[in-house]
Amino acid sequence: MASLFTEDFKTDPYWWEDVHNMALAGAALPSAADVVVIGSGYTGLNAALQTVRGGRSTLVLDAESAGWGCSTRNGGQISTSIKLTYDQLATRFNRRRASAILEEGNNALTWIERFVEEENIDCNFSVCGRFHAAHNPAAYKKLGNTLRTRTRGSRLEAHLVSRSDQRSELGTDAYHGGIVFPNHASLHPARYHTGLLRRAHEAGVSIHAHCPVSVIEKQGAGFRVISPNGSVTAGDVVVASNGYTGSITPWQRRRVIPIGSYMIATEPLADGVIDTLMPRNRICSDTRRMVYYYRPSPDRSRILFGGRVSHDETDTRQSGALLHRELKAIFPELAGARVSHSWMGFVAYTFDTLAHIGTHNGIHYAMGYCGSGVSMASYLGMRIGQQVLGDPEGKTGFDGLNFATRPLYTGNPWFLPYAIRYYKWRDRHSF
Ligand SMILES: Cc1cc2nc3c(=O)[nH]c(=O)nc-3n(C[C@H](O)[C@H](O)[C@H](O)COP(=O)(O)OP(=O)(O)OC[C@H]3O[C@@H](n4cnc5c(N)ncnc54)[C@H](O)[C@@H]3O)c2cc1C
């Protein structure tokens, strides 16, 4: 039997093929900085860009290479990142808060487009729109019913596409219609990260890779940040570790649930195949609770397909085979298309499915993007940077939300295997 994997199969992200991260100076850590940011993804670098441009000396530390976390591993799909509807938010909080949170979703979406343009970051940014497909007739009906409330209190546009018109969006009959969000966008996540890294570096941020922070301790009015590479005193500390949040910040760790998110890239497909399968070049996702999301590569030669196929960190050959099975179920003509890359990363969920930004015991944080952080991590990173500066512009619709945990939860999501099995069962049984 022919192998599912190409001869040059890689377990690194497809995106790393054409991105060569800047060589970062292996200089010794300075003994002091106004601001120390922990984590060099979209959150950390956007925060750092604000603080350095606001006149504060800024150091970014990452345990791995710069951008090693989700910020160079994701699908590059850009949405408002808010998973709850106006009605759900209004019931949970009040109408004002519901509108404010939804508005932040729109702000994040429009802000990232402007930011990429103003900073002149070459990252294949495109307002391509999203097709969100219904996995069964009931889900399509629900999309219709909720279209009004999805867009209520929000500037977001959307329209339904029936099953009979579906092939104008996607070359498959596997779905039962769907909804189009024309304002959603896509980019090359690693190129975006590299551009961000360059801008931060040019602005004077000092970025140190392979520098795992092991302790943050209070010192006078500020902090001492300790790593095996040395220690730094800092006026302010920003934690930007999202799905990789560890024991150095136990309060934040108790409030985020690390979940593995997995992706594959197909080998280059024959000419014309992508034009048939994804004629509008949109990003796609579906209504399953265990959502699958996919898109063409920026050069339209491959399909990049992702989902939460496993509850444990697993062999990415295994997750690759599971994702390929789902890809084939949607596009049977891809049964013979081999997998060239299969990779994963840890996203951070929260108990209320909302992102959180704030300060606890003097430590600033922004995290918990629940699997969609390209726009929101960038946007809240920028806002937390402004908050560090004391800039009133830094205010957000998320400020002051209770960042909840659960009794006995310390950061190890022991309940995930059960939850994932349950949701997969519900997806299969169509409700
Ligand atoms: C496979 C996959 C697909 C995804 N697809 C999408 C998508 O299509 N659209 C979307 O919007 N979102 C997507 N996401 C989510 C998105 O990538 C994240 O929400 C976003 O990148 C989070 O950025 P961040 O900067 O907060 O965290 P990250 O980019 O994860 O960075 C955190 C960094 O913190 C560092 N760190 C942790 N602890 C320490 C320490 N003690 N000392 C020093 N450094 C430390 C880590 O090394 C890491 O580099 C996806 C994620 C994955 C994994």
C-alpha cells in the first residue's frame, strides 16, 4: 500500500519552509529593563512594540526560538475571534458588555489589517472571506436562526448559502449549506510573525530566544525575572505565554486550559484541483463541536487542514492520518493526496470561552484566545502594551471580566479526554 506520507514528510509546520527567522543576538541579558515580556508570539511582540515605542526599554524572553509557539504554527485564518453570540453574552453579563465584547472582535479584525498595511509586513494578507459549513441539516437551520443574533450588536456582515448553491463556495456535497463571513481574512502566520519580529527589533526591543523564565519574584516596586541565562530587574512584567503558560505564573495557569490543535499540509495538488475544490479561495471551517478548518496554501498549490483530533500530545504521524481521513471525507478526490507536513501546538481555552486581559499581583497578562488568536492575540497584545504605558487607549471591552478557574484545577486538564470523546459523539449523532 502506498504511504500516506511523502518521502520528505516533516513534523515541522509547513509555514517554516519559507521563513528564515532573523538571527537574534546571543548577547548577555541586561541587568535591568523597564518592561520584560515573557513569550515572543503575537501577544508578546505586539505588547513590546507598544512599550518600546512609548519610550520604555523592553526585553522579550522566550524559552524556545522566537515565535516557536502557536504564532508560527496556526492556520492563518482571521476572524473576530469571539465565539459567543450577542444573546449569550447579554444573558451572561448585560447588553452593554455584550456589545463591548463583540465590538472588540470587530476591532481586532479591522486593526490587524490596518497594522499589517501600516507596518508594511509582507505576509500574504487577504480579505478572502470565510465559508462556515453546516455539518448536518439541523446545524444549517440553526445557522439561519442565529444569523440575526450572530450579527446583532456587531458590524459583522454574513449571509447564508444553501446546499444547492454550496458548490459555488466549496467543491463538496459533504455539507448542508453554510454561512459566509466576507470580512474574514487570511495570512501566512510565520511571515506575519517574522515581520513583527523585525519591526520590534528595529524599534529597539531586545529579544532573547532560548531563555526560559523560571521565576518571577517581587522586588521593591517591580520584579526580578530569573532564567538560567541570568536575571533582570523589571518595572513591569507582561506574561504572553497563552497555551504554554506554566508554573512561573500559577494564577494564570489555573485559568487557561491547554488544548492541542493539529494541522496537516497536503503535497502539491495537480493543476486545477484547488480551483474546483476551493473556487473562491476562502478560509473554511464547519459547525462541528470538534471543528475542522482548512484553506488553500497562499500559492494555491496545497490544502492546509486542521482540527482537534486528539486529547493528548501525540505522534503527529498519527494525528496526520486522522486529519487526512477527515479531509478525504470532505473531498473524496483527495484520497490519494499524500501528507507532506503534520504538526501541532497548544492553544489556550478558558472556562468562559473568552479571552482575558488584565493585571494580577502587578503582573500584566493577555491570553486565552480559545483557538483563534491571530487577530485577538495581536490586538490584545497591543492593548496590554498600552495599559503598561498607562495609555487610556489601552482600555478594552474585556477589562474587569472575572477570569474564572474551577476548584482543584491547577493547569492539568485531566477532563479533556472525556470532554473530547463526548463532543465527538455529539457531532456523530447530529445534535
Ligand atoms: C495548529 C494551530 C492552528 C491554529 N489556527 C489558528 C487560526 O487559523 N486562526 C487563529 O486565529 N488562531 C489559530 N490558532 C491559535 C493562534 O495561533 C494563537 O491563539 C496565537 O498564536 C497565540 O499567540 P501568543 O503570542 O499568545 O502565544 P504563542 O504564540 O503560543 O507564544 C507563547 C510563547 O511563550 C513562550 N513561553 C512560555 N513559557 C515561557 C517561559 N517560562 N519563559 C519564556 N518563554 C515562555 C513559549 O515558548 C511560546 O513561544 C492556531 C493554533 C494552532 C496550534
